[in-house]
Amino acid sequence: MSTAYRIPDEFKTRRYCLRRVATGDASAIFKSYAADTAVTRHLGWRPHRDSSVTEDFVKTVAEEWRTGKGFPLVVFPRADPDNLIGMFHPHVGRFKVNYGYVLAERAWGYGCATEVLSWLVEHAIAHPTIHRTEAFCDVDNRASSRVMEKVGMTREGLLRRYFLHPNVSKTPRDCFMYAKV
């Protein structure tokens, strides 16, 4: 019997350092992206009004490591290791991993999402219990669609009224599902 899928507490890609989120990261997350309306536009949560919302969020997701259901990771450029620029959040199911991610606006357009998501997808697919990696995005989020295509995920289809993006609409939005198997 093989062991359950897990992600290392810390790892590096060519240009980025990632590590397990800690409760002490809440202030940096809030300042970096959590209150930014442009960053949160296509996410499933509203911009944080104050740092206490971010603190509560970080406490909740940090607990996912213990259960093995999720592995929220904060990301920093290797050249600037004190500059928190985002979070990647793999969620693990019985045989699959679903990814969510967010980057501060100042980190957009430099290939961070592609580089890190590539590492995460390849790491998951290499594990004997993982048979599918997936992510979805709002139909209007062309940047995320492009990232998923660059990492080798295939657009499987359109999911009608699939997910609520409260910064775009009060009703669920259509999304594209991408996967690599």
C-alpha cells in the first residue's frame, strides 16, 4: 500500500521559494493581495476589509496540513525571500488534486503561476495514488486559462453556473475546467 499524497513543507522552483503557510503570514498576505479588488476579482471571496479576516482565513487553512486535505503554500521570489507574493492551495481528494492560486498584482506577468503550478502538477502526477490534477477558472479569466494550458492541462469543458465569484456577480458563473491525467 502506498503512502498518502503530501507536499513538502518547503521547496523551491527555479525562481521561487514556497513553504507551508503559517499563522504569522496573515499580515503579509493582507498587505500583499488579500485586500486588493483587482486581485480578488475572479476569486470565490471578497477582498478582506481588515487584517482580522485574513488572520481567521490563515488559521483555517493552516489546519488543512494536519488532515492532509489541503496544502496551502505561500510563495516568495528566490531573489527577494521576504516578499510574499501569493498563495497556491492544492486540495487533495481520494485520487486527485484540485488547485487554487492567487498572486499579488505586482507579480502578474512574470511566469510565477506557470512555474509553480507546473511543479505542483508534475509532483502530484508522479505519486502513485494521484490520477488526476484539475483546476477551474471563470470564463472571463483569460490569464488563468492560459496558465493552465501552459502547464499541460487540457480544457475539458464548460461548467455552467458552476462557481460564485462574488466580485463579478451575485449568481454562480460559468467556468472552464482544466485537467491533466
